[in-house]
Amino acid sequence: MIPIKQSIVDEARSWLGTPYVHQASVKGVGTDCLGLLRGVWRAVLGHEPEAVPIYSMDWSEPQGEERMWAAARRHLIEKDPAWFSVGDVLLFRMRESGVAKHLGIVSTCRDIPRFIHAYSGHGVVESALSDPWRRRVVSCFEFPTEDI
């Protein structure tokens, strides 16, 4: 495995047990799914590439705008979700008609793939990428690693 990918997974795992707190991004204190990704970015790559605006729990659903997807495309490298690998970021659409607004980091691709994510009511957990989760994946991204 590429060392940077292992660093991404190791950092994400160090957040396990962090409580779910909307808009937060502090390991051990509180985070949401975007905050987890931001925290991993800071630990592995350095400064965040842009300031995150205040966002509501419903994100951009009323407008139907794919804001998280657009931001991911600005800063990550999009790839075919069928070819996800360890350390990749998965983007999920939680409701069929809703916008994509949940993120997770692939932690293993063995027999049962797993991912790490911050989930309301659960905090940061490592979950099996079961069929119900897999059906919700709309895109996959790699961290930009060419300059590291």
C-alpha cells in the first residue's frame, strides 16, 4: 500500500469514538463527516484548501445544489467508485432524491470493505461497506498526493 494512503487511514482511525457534532472538526471533541475529512486533510496534507462556510443540517437540499460534490471535485481527484481503494473518500447520497452530503474514508478493501465516517447519533465509527451503504455511493475521490 502507498504510505500516504496508510497515513490517511491511520489518521481517520485515530478519530474513532469522537462524538458527532454538526459543523465541528476537533478530534476527540466533536466532528461531523465533513469535519472528519477536514481533520484528516490537516493531519496528512497540512492547511485546508478553502474555508468552509457555515452550513445547515439540510445542507443544500432545498436548492438541490451538489455543493459537497463540487467542493470535492475542486480539491480531490475523482475516480470511478467501482475502483475504490484504501484511503479513498466515498461520497454518499443518503436519500435517492436528495443531494450527496455524506462522506467516508475507505479503511480496508479485504473480504468485507470498510469505511470510517462520522454518523449522527453514533460519532466516528468504522462500518462495513454493506450493500445498503454501497448503493448510496455516488462518487469516489483520492487525496491529492503528487506534491507530498
